[in-house]
Amino acid sequence: MSDENSSVPKRPMHHRRNFTGLTTKELDAEKAKWPKETVDLWAKLSKKEANDIDTIQRSIVHHVTTTLARAAYNMDNFTAYQAVALSTRDRLISRWNETQGQLSKADPKRVYYLSLEFLLGRSMDNALLNMGLKGTYDKSIEKLGFNMEDVIESEVDAALGNGGLGRLAACYMDSLATLDYPAWGYGLRYNYGIFQQRIVDGYQTEYPDYWLNFDNPWELPRLDISIQIGFGGHVQTIQDEYGVTRHNWVPAQSVQAIAYDVPIPGYDTENCNNIRLWRSKPTRVFDLTSFNEGNYEKSVEDATNAEKITSVLYPNDNTMAGKELRLKQQYFWTAASLHDIVRRFKKSMREWSDFPDQVAIQLNDTHPTLAIVELQRLLVDEEMLNWDDAWEIVTKTFAFTNHTVLPEAMEKWSVPMFEYLLPRHLQIIFDINLFFLQKVEKKVPNDRGLLNRMSIIEEAQPQQIRMAHLAVVGSHKVNGVAALHSSLIKTTIFKDFVDYYGEEKFINKTNGVTPRRWLHQSNPQLSALITETLGSDKWLKDLSLLKGLAAKTGDAAFRKKWMAIKRANKVRLAELIKERCGVEVSPDALFDVQVKRIHEYKRQFMNILSVIHRYRTIKSMTAAQKASVQPRVVIFGGKAAPGYYIAKLVIKLINSVAAVVNQDPAVGDLLKVVFIPDYNVSVAEVIVPASDISQHISTAGTEASGTSNMKFVLNGGLIIGTLDGANVEILEEIGEDNIFIFGCMAHEVEDLRHAQRYRGVPMDPALQGVISAIEKGTFEDPKIFQPLISTLTVGKDFYLISADFASYITANQQVDAAYKKQDEWSKKSILCTAHMGKFSSDRSVKEYAEEIWNIKPYSVKDEGYM
């Protein structure tokens, strides 16, 4: 019988999988093995789908009927979301494949951004907007009988972060993709996030965040990429064939790190970067022998112990078990990430000395600092480099972003626990410290106090490893995140290191936010008005163009449109408040917002104390006096760490005050107080555009930067704040007439604390009246709040609430007076947005790329293939 298709091979070709993509040479070699007809067929069938309405509708229906196995008349909004998400993902993956394929061939220098949090929020709306497909999908889904807003609302926020650290990382990944920089993020895939916050009897109550109950369409499981991560055990000392002493770590236990990839599309570009998240799995999932013996708990013990590593973000570390889990979590993540990075580099067959020319690694805070030690271990123990050559590579590769000036927030690990979990890494840390201190001693001899202050090892009981010191010693650049913060770290926590290394190692990179998410996506009406006014949407990639809005402050018709959009956003927020909190608020009131992580230094406590002062003042007024009061809705939101008792009491006080104020007919709509539970990115996208005034009131010198202040001002909201963090630079950009500043300066803080502790400075009289009202039981049993009050009395008011209280009340009065003049307020609002060009994350990322990472943009070409 004749062979009708003789060009098809008679036996199967050998196929192989490459975990890090193919270089041009490898790709050509693989193609050469394939018959031309097969190559042509793959090319023909790999062409991208069209983006017209008909093709998109077919794609959506295909996913409904096949992927989801549903029918047109048996589906809800969530089913529609799943189908639209899968259709969107098809197009997203095409860009992802193109990007990763072209970068594998070109092999440019990449930056790897290590962050324990990536607070991405919802993905679908962002992906459609960045790919320029939002309008087409809106029309497509509408003709299929669904409303896009309802479909978008069906998506659950990715529970991969908590606060500003994670949202900053997400903004930077968006900017890296938009600016065409070759970049990967590395993080952890948390099963239950940090927690879902519910308010029960006024208290924060933590529940698991089941965000992965359904398949997540925005991640690509890479179940074949598995890396073994060890813990415990012992270290063998051996002599190699050259007589050199080598060390071999023999772990006592191990788990698997499984990769999940999250594509990150850039705006108005083909570039699509990647965040790789690691999930912990056991090396042995199920012990059948134990199960058959009736020992059912032991049969799944390995799985339980392994999987808890990536169960929750920031496990409560009030116990030793919690501390141990946190350390395991950090090593698991950094070790898996370094293994992946090194594997990708080794594929290029370059010399190890070229590693820093191909790889830049940014440490987002101290959490990933173990990566420094792990890379040194890999180079010395596994790649057999000598110590000095390896350390030169390490220090040229890493850069460190510091996010705090609070000494108590500087991460430390006890040496005994470290020795138990990571014995080889402890040896390396002691060696790093010894060699570093020897250099310090040589430069500054006989200063034992200096050696003690700069040592990576703190001589406490037990000894502690100072991770911030290790990050500084192991990095070639250290940056703060706002001008004031960067200045403070050089004169406080890192002063000795600045004296030793020189100031050029310590630089500033003021944070930024992505205007695509925080204006274009979250405030589409305002985005459309800005585009119409400026004549194009180029401002979305060059935020400095917003300055063109300043000329419109004299245009009454424009101001009317501007304020109408603000009111529409306030109506939307009022609806959310009614739905989540059961409280009706008027959109005509001044919306006063403080939404952020609950912490003493952020001073939500001072805010609610001022609300009590306002409440008592209104209660004391006559009817005629009340007529002149500016109605205000005070809106709180944010999570307290599960083990942070004082922060959780602040939430309780807010809710107790709200319960009294909102039901008092003597106050009525003049004052409302709400705490919106489970604050996240999607909730922020409703709150930020609706704010009239937002509060950024940390004690001067305690907030590194803040980014929520930038989001609010970008959306035309004014702020009330201290001269702290990025507030200082916002003031410089928008002008002192458009911001309400109060309180002490950073350089005054220590003197004020000293006076309060040793000189018996009396409490501010207005504040004393508020405390008396709490102690009288006005807002529930006063015994509940005694620990809070004690922070002001017994604790000597460390965060200076009394010192700042009078000026804070005055600033709030100024806000009331200014808001009553709506015409002038609208001008201030426009000018705020117009002068926010500096605070784009695009500017921040470009500075990092040019001054720290030394990477160049790589333009991905649309080759028309998936």
C-alpha cells in the first residue's frame, strides 16, 4: 500500500520541555528536527484570534458551552464573568507567550522584583483596559444579554497582599510592563490571603479569605516546575580534590515549591511581564501505610505541614510557632525564586562574573533578605566559586528598598531558631558579618561601640539577626521611598552605614502610583473628561501632561462638569456604605476618608478622638448654631494585624462611636461615622474617586512615604496631613493653598517625647474632655477602652496625639470653612490633579531602571502568533 503522506515521519519525534524558554540557537535546533509541513501547520494554527465583536462573542460563547459546560439560559453574572475572563485570558496569554519567547531569544538584562505582597486587586477590567479591548468587550457582552459592570463585580480580589507595600509592588509591575522593561516579580500564592475582615459587635474578627474557591483564570499553573526546598538538618564539612574546604548542607526535611504564573499586561504595548508565585506542597502527599494502619492524621501530616507555609500572609508571630512559620515562609519563597533565576542565567552559558550584567534583584523591604544569603550559598557550595568572587557577584546584584524608620519594625530573627531551620545559612551570615566588621575595624580602629551598632548580629539574649543590616551590607544600593524618609534613614537607623560606605550608596526613589488603575480604571468619567480636555489620552503614559488642566480652573462650565463627576462618585460610595454598613449618608456632605492599615503611628486613634470632639461640640450647639455646621461623613477602613491588640481596639472604638453618633437625632446628618469592613483594592477603587478630603496624619517622621495620599490627590481630593512621608513632596507640587497641614515637624518629635516623658506636660484640654467622655461610658463600657487611653497616659503618648491635637482640630475647621466655598474648592480640586505628574509609578520605575538596575526597555513586536 502506498504512503499517501510520505512527508509525515513514520515514528514519533523526540519532544522535550524547557522550563526557561528557548534561545535563538535552541529554537533553530528544535525546528530543524521537524518536517516543514508540521512547522507550517503550527504557524497557521497559532495565529492570534481577531479582536472584532463577532470573534469575541464566539470566544465567550465557546467558553460558556465547552469550558464551563453551561447553556445560554442557565447562567448567571458569575458564569458570564468566568467566560469573559477566559476569553480575555486567551488574548492575554498570546501577548505573554510573545513577550517571553522574544525575551528568551534576545536575553537582555532583567530585573527580578521580590515582594512578599502583590496587591493586584481584580484583574479583568485592568487587563481589558491595558490591552485596549474594554470598549469592544463591553459591546460584545451587552449584545449577549449581560452588563459589563455587573460582570466585573463578580470577580473576587486576589488575596495576595494587605497594604501599601503590596499595592506599590503591583503598581511597579504595571509600570514595568507599560514601559517595556524586562521584568519578573516573585511572590507567594497564599491560599487564604491575610484574612477576611468582618465586624462582630464592633470588633474585628478574622476569617479565611477563600479567594481560590473557584479556578483562578488569571494564573497559569506550572505544575511541572517543582523545586525542592530544604529545612533543618546538618552541615557536612569536606575537602575537595584541590584541598579547599567545602560545606554541604543536608536538610532534615523538604517541601516542593510549585510555580504559578500571573501575566501582567502593559498599557498600549505588546509587552506582558510575569509574576511567578510559589505554592508549597509536600514531597509525599499521602502516606498510604499510615492510613492503612488507622493512623489517619499521620497519613496527611506531611501535606499539612508543607501546605501551611503558603496558607496565610503574615502568620501571627506572637508565638514561637508563628515566628518559625514566618521564617520558613521567607526562606521557601527566596530559595525557590533564586533557583529559578539562576537556572535561567545558566541557560545562557555565560561566565558567573556576567551574572550582575544579566540579573538585577530588588528586595522590597527586608522580607526577601534571605535571598542574599541563598545566592552566596549557591555560588560557594554548589557552583564552587571562592568566597570573595561570589560575594562580589552578590553585592553587585542586589538592591534594597527600605520602608520604615521605626526601629521596632526592623525585622530580626533569633539565632537559635535560625540555626535549627537553616544551619548552613547561619554559618554564612556569621562569615558575612565577620568579614564586614573586619573591614569596619580596619577603617575605624578601636571603636567597639561602632562595631556593636553595625553588626548584623545583635548581642541580645538570645542573639538576634538584624535583617535590615544584612540587606544593607549585601546590596549595592539602598533607597528610601520619599525625600524626607530617605533623609531620615541616613541620619537615624543607617547613620553608621552612611558614614562607612558614603552617601552615594543611599538614595531616594519617591513612590508612585499607576494612573491606569487609579484614575483611568477607577474613575472612568474623570478620565474621559481629562482626555477630552487635553485632546488625547497620552497623559496615561506621561502624567506630567496633566498640568494642562490648570488653565481650566477659570472655566465655570469645566468646573461644573468636574464637580458633577465628583458627586456621581460620592453617590456610588454612598450606595456601597448603605450595602456594607447599613448607614444612609448624603452625597452632599463632605466625605472625609481615612483608609489604610490600622496602626498606632498612622493615628486612626487621633482621628476618632477628633470625631468625638466634633460630636460633643455639635451636641452643645443651639439650633441656630447647628444651621451653620458643615455636614461631614467620616469614613474609616483598614485591617489590624491579628495579634495587634491596640490597633484592634481602635477599630472597636470607631464602631462604638459610630453606633452612638449615627443614632443621635440631636446630630442627624451633620455627622455620620462608618467603618467599611474588609477594605481591599476594589473597595478603594470606589472610595478614592469619591473623597473630598482624606487623612494622612501619621506622627512626623514615622511614615516612609504612603501612596494612598497620591491616589486621592490624583483624583481631585484634597488632603489633611502632617509633614511626613510623601505629603512633603505633594505640598511642594500642588502648593500650600491646596493642602491642610498641621502638627509638629520631624525634627521636633524627640524633644516633644522627652518633654512628655520627663516633664509632665499636661494633656491638651480638648483631648482631655474627649477622654473624659469615653471614661464616662458615652461609647460603651469604658473598661474596654482603658488600654487605649493608657497609651496616652501611662505610655506617655509616644505618637504625640496630645501635642498635635489642637492644630489638628484647627485644620479640620479650616477644611469645613473651605468646603463651604464650593467654587473655590472646585479650583483646588482641579489644581490637585493637575500637579500630580511627579507621582506616577512610571517615573519611579524609570529612575530605578536607570540609576539602580541598569536595564533598558525591550520592545516586543506583534508577530501575529499566539
